[in-house]
Amino acid sequence: MEAVNLISSSKYSEKQIGYLAVTLLMHENSDFLRLVVNSIRKDLDENNEVSNCLALHAIANVGSSEMAEALSEDVHRLLISPTSQTFVKKKAALTLLRLYRKHPIVIPAAEWALRLVSIMDDQDLGVVICVTSLIMALAQDHLDAYAVCYTKAVDRLHRLVIEGEYSATYAYYKVPSPWLQVKLLRLLQYYAPSEDATLRSVLHEVLQTIMKNSAEPSRNVQHNNAQHAVLFEAISLAIHLDASSPLVGTSAVLLARFISSKETNVRYLGLDTMAHLAARADSLEPLKKHQGTIILSLRDKDISVRRRALDLLYSMCDTDNSELIVGELLRYLKVADYALREEMVLKIAILTEKYANSYKWYVDTILQLISAAGDHVGDEVWYRVVQIVTNTEDLQEYAAKVVFEHLKSPSTHESLVKVGGYILGEYGHLIANDAGYSPLEQFQILHSKSQFCVASTRSLLLSTYIKWVNVFPEIKPQLINIFERYRHVLDAELQQRACEFYSLASRPDDDEVLQNVCEEMPPFPPRVSALIGRLNRKLGDTEDKRTWIHGGKEMNLERHANSRKATLGPGSSVTGTATVTGTADAQDVMNSLAGLNLSSSGDQSDLSRVDGSVIAPRIAVGPTVEKWFNKLTYNAEGVLYEDVQIQIGIKSRYQGHLGQLAIYLGNKISVPLTSFTSTIHVNDSEALSATFAKIPPNTLVPRTQSQQLLHVECKKAFSSFPILTVSFLAGAHQSISIRLPISVTKFIEGVKLGQADFFERWKVIGGPPREAQAVFPITLDGTGQLDLVRYRQVVSGNHLEILEDVDPNPSNLVAAGVLHTSVDGKVGCLLRLEPNREAKLCRLTVRSTSEDVAMEVLRLIEKLLRLDSS
């Protein structure tokens, strides 16, 4: 209680002693902690950094569930507050990391994502390091919510490595903030390689520079350590991005040098990174050149290096070198550390089964393994041997002979006795007529081992003996004698078996019951080996999850496929988009709501879509915003969005299937907009790609305008507008999402046709489904006439060429164009607009060689004409 009172003191010395007592004397389930929660909250709310830090220390050290629930919001507020000191922000970030690791359910990670990621642009690299540590932990469990951190990480790496944007305080032996570089490089590995050409180019430059800077070792040990830490993480990222790139080829040369280094740490990291390369590479040939060096590493003086060498050999094994690697591992197994033996046994068993060139080699190797490893052989290993021998008829006789020879050795491990008991019981009759393998000899060799076995193994041997009663009548008396003796043992399982088997064996020879009971085992149903699952369970997950596993490319691809299934859930479908995608369930929901006007424009294609738990950005709405957007759908430039803080305008040009948008971002206030982020969401990346020419700047200075170039490419016909999301800090964190006026008509090029050519093509295309038609009401202008000028603006603004003197009615419009796509090629499009002044109706008809294009062009132009007439 005295400690609780001291925390409330206004004196620093007393408050410090109080907090020290609480953190040292109270455990996280103590009832007294409830008494200090309010005092801690009061210190967090104070405008005193010393009190803030003492409170944060206490929360991080105690970290109870109740404290996390009550105070996590206050810690988060301290972290994001613009008035917090840098060292308070650092401690707040690490406190949240501690709470998340202990009580992940309490932290609303997805809800805080954008605000936390924005702190990665902080001017102080110490704050950035701490926040990046927090984001690494959160992003592992919420990849989609934290996807925006990918661009931030690439931008920060570029500023550190290429532009040298860091203070001298964070240069460690001339290496710019190696801790931050390592964290950012690791964070990027959690995400699939970006499809954005700009980000890929910047990353390539960063990785190339890191490798170039680390090519020659320095005499300074600390400088070397820092450089190597960054280099190995950079190589891992290069492998993750593209295992066949020239950068990885350079990396393989560097790794070959590192695995022969005199420094233990460098050898360890070299072997570990080479195992990553083996897990991703299409070809293992570059690694096989150094196979001898890797095998020698199995006898390194450091056990951690030996373990990494084992992992690497496991990953680089294939059908060509399997016998060599497995043979070497078997030889090393006899002298290996006890801590390594169980893992080695599993890996040898997996490699032997996976890359066996012949079944005979498989049986020989596994039996050698069981003989050499002894107690380190798990039940999964001999279960798998039995399964394979049972299912492979050609192997059964050979297996029976080999296991008999192994049983002849003076000391035989119990696992080998189990294998021998099963195989000889089932297939001993196949070798009974060969010299040296008579039924009596089989019985004597197997029974001589039983006295050293536990009850479960003896139970299996009794099952073997009853099988022999059926097939070897010449040794039936000896077998019945054994059953008789075991009828009186204390073990209930052995006694029951012995009684039942004695009763069966005592029946007349012509009785069919014994024959039916002792029939040969049928083949096992096909099943996946349990060995890999056992190995993965043994290795387990660390706090910082790996993005790959040991075992070669095939195993990693299988793991990735399984993780995708687990993420999407049953019945889900992947649309292949890089940003905003949809599941089948979400599509069904949207289709069921098709009759409701859920968007400001009634445009069904602009609805938010769902991918797992991530919802597409909520689009900014309002009459003015809608008016600006609609105008830009048939104009090349204009304002897209404006409020009291920011103005967004665009200027566009298109040629063929390519387009370029200059997006102008203006800061209208007198303070800078910091942590500025621009992202593009595309519903269907297979139909449309949109990427920025360079990484957008992260600060928009007051009263100025910044320009960002966006490159777009039409691959196929598409029906939804891409969404631009800009987020920034201006006191609070703000995010604005608006549709970009990029429609399929922007990629149409007008075509001039004569009257005869137009109507000939019109007839060739024909009616539905390649014709789309709509009749809708229109209003007349102020003079009671048709607004033909507006109609012409809308049609020509959608890049269709208006053809003169084709239709005899001067009020009708006829237009033609060709849609350019990079995948589907060129698609012809013809249009007829027939307004009727008397009826105040308009008929719009579009014909195209693609029915999707016809429907989309009709939808876009009809929407604009309805708006213009209203």
C-alpha cells in the first residue's frame, strides 16, 4: 500500500521508488494493481515527460491483461500526440509492442493501422526504429491493414541508403542506422513482391547499393558487423523478390565467400541465407558447387553453425545428390550432438522417402537410420516404413531379408524390433524357403530380442507369432508354448492377447477362423507422410515469423498455397488484384443489393469490395465532388476534389492503350501536410494497371502545389474506376478517397468512316448480345430545343469520332472508335444517338465486337446524358 501511495506523490524521488516497488514486488495477477491503474493513467495524461516515462515503464514491465485493457488507448494517444517528446514516443511504441505480444486481442491493431504507419515518416530515426518494431509485430497478423507500410519502408530505405538522409547520431561506424535498415528489409519480406514498377526499381537500386557497399570487408570489426547485418537481410529480400534476378546471382557469390569465413557469426548467417536461397531458387546448381564446404560445416566447432549446415543440406537435396547427402548425414549422425539427433532423424527420413531412386535403397537407408539413431527415432519413422513396404508388393521380400539381417546384430534397438516383428509377421513366409531364413530361424532371432523390450513391443510380437501359427505349422508348438506362458503375466494387454491367441492357435487345423483372422494386411490408403508435420511442430514458430521454411522450393510453394487457403477460407475466390479484391460471398451480397442506390451516383461498379477483413476505402461524396468527377469523365483536365485544406486536380492524356495523369496536390493551409501518402486501388489489376512514376514525397509544404505522374495501361475492358487515397497529418490524421475519372472510353481512338462503311460495319456486328441499347427521358434547354452542343461534347469527350452526314436526321449523332488494349488487342465500337424533342426521350445504341465494351460504353454515356438533361 505504501508503494501505491508513493506513486501518487508529486515528488520525483518518491514517485520513482513507488513505481520501482510496483514493478518489482507485484506480479501481473496481483489484486493491488487495480489500485494503481488510475494513478498510472493520471501520469500518462500529465504534460510531464518524466511522469509519462515512469508510467510507461510500469505498464511494460507488469503488462497485466487488466492494465492492457484499461491503458492501451492512453499509451496509443501518447504515441500519436504531436506534442509528445521523441523519447516518450519511443517508449510508448515499445510499450504497445510489449502489450501486443502478451495480449494481442486487447490491441485494435487494424483500427490503428494508418495512424501508426504515418509515424514511420517521423523526423527522428529513433522514433522510426521503435515504431517499425511495433509495425513488424502487428503486420505479421494484419497484413492487409498495414499494406501501406510497404511504400513507407521502401521510401525510407531509399532516403537512408541512396540519399543519405540521416543525422550523424544514427551512423554506426559509417553505416546509416543499420538496425532500422534491417527491420525495414525484414518488414518488406512479409508482403508479396509489389507489382508496382516504380517500387521495384527503387528497391533494386537500394539492394544493389547495399551489396556494392558490402562487397569488400573492412578492417574494423564493428563496421563489418553492421554491414553484414544489413547485407544478409538485403540478400534475403532479393531472394524473396525474385530468386532468378541478377542480384541473387551476385548474392550467391558473396554467400560462397561467407560460408568459408573465419568468423562464426558470418558462417552462421551465410549458411542460413543460403538455405533461404535453396528454398526459393529454381536451380540448385550454384549451391551444389559448394556442397563440400557445407558438408564440412557439419563438423564445425559451434553447434549453431552445425544446425544451419544441416538445414541447408536438407533444403538443397534433390534426386541427383540425395544418396551423397543422406549418406553423409547418416555418417555424421553417429557422432552428432544429442540436441540435433531427433531433428536429423526426421530430416533423413523425409529426404530418403522423397528422393529415393529405388525402394531397395529406401529400405536399406531407413533401417540403417533406425539402427544408428536408436532412441531418437520417433514412431512416425517406423510407421512410415511399414506403410510403404505394405503398399509396395515388389519390395516385401527384399524388406523381409534385410530386416532379418539387421536383427542378427548383437544390439538391436527396439524400433528395429518393431519393424522386424511387423514385416516378418506379414512377409516372412516369402523368404522361408531360402537358406538361412527358415521359420525356426526367424522365430529364434525375433524371440531372442523380446526379453529386452517393453510391453507394447511384446504385444506386437505376439501378433507376429499368431500370424506364424497360420503360415508356419512346423513351429506351432513353440508358439503355443509362448502364448501359454504369457497368459499368466501381470500386464493386462499382454495377458488378454496371449489368452485370445492361445485360444485361436488351439483350434483344429481345418478351422477357417484362424485363417480369416490372420489374413495378410491390405494396402494402406494413400496418405500424406506425418514426418513433415512432426518436423514443423518440432521447429515451431518464433516471435518473428519466417517467410519461408527449410525444404526446397516445392515445399515452400505448397506451404504458400496452404496459407492462402487458410487466409481466404473455404469457398473463397481470388480475383487476382493487388489492392482491392472480392470474395465470392461479398459478390453475392453486392448482387443481392443491386436494386438499391448505395452510392451517390447510383453506380453499381463503384461499390466497396471486400477481401477478407479489408474494406475498400470509403469514397468521398457530395454534390460538388460528383459534379467535378462527372465533368472530368469527358474532359482532359480540371478540379477533382477541394476542401479547406487540400485541392486535387488532374490533367490527362491518352495514346493507344497507355495513358498518363498528372495529379496536382495543393496545400491550401499555412502549415505543412506531413506523412503524406498517395495510393491507388484497382479492382481488377488484370484489366487495368495504374502506378506512380516515382514514390510520392511525404511532405506537402504550405501554400504550394505538388505534381505526381500516374501511368495507366488498359489490358482488357474494365468497368470500375480506380480509387485514389491520400492521407496526411494536419493536426490529426486524415484520409480522403476519390474515384479517378479513368474509364474504358479514355482508351478509345476515334475513327473516321463514310456513310456506306459505317452502315456496313453496323450490320456486320449485328444485334444483341453485341448491341446495347437504352431509352431514357431528356429535358430540353431554355428555348425548348435539344441541347445538341452538350450531346456532342459528351460523345466526343469519350474519345469517339462524330461522323458528319451519315444520318439523314440532323438531330441524330453517329460516332465510331477503336478501343486499344494490350491483351485483347483492338475492339471496334459504333454509336448512334437519337433524341426526340416531341417525346422528350432519347435512344442510345452501341454496337461493338465485344459485348462487354458495348455495355460499358452505353452505361458511361447514358449516365452523363441523363445528368446533363436533368
